[in-house]
Amino acid sequence: MSGKRYPEEFKIEAARQVTEHGRTVADVAKRLDITTLSCY
């Protein structure tokens, strides 16, 4: 399975949106136009 690769900084910022700003994974995924499966 070949999926899109995201830069480390992108992943860190996405995680920060959840952990520091209290957003849900689904909300962050929608804002970043990625699937929720990309978040794991």
C-alpha cells in the first residue's frame, strides 16, 4: 500500500492541534483535508 507521505513538521503540527488546542482528530483531519486514517 503506497500512501501519501507527510513531512515531520506537518505531523507535529497536526498532533499539536489535538493535544494543545483540544480539537478532535476528525476536526483536524477535516481542516487539513486528510482522512482520519492518515492521523494514525
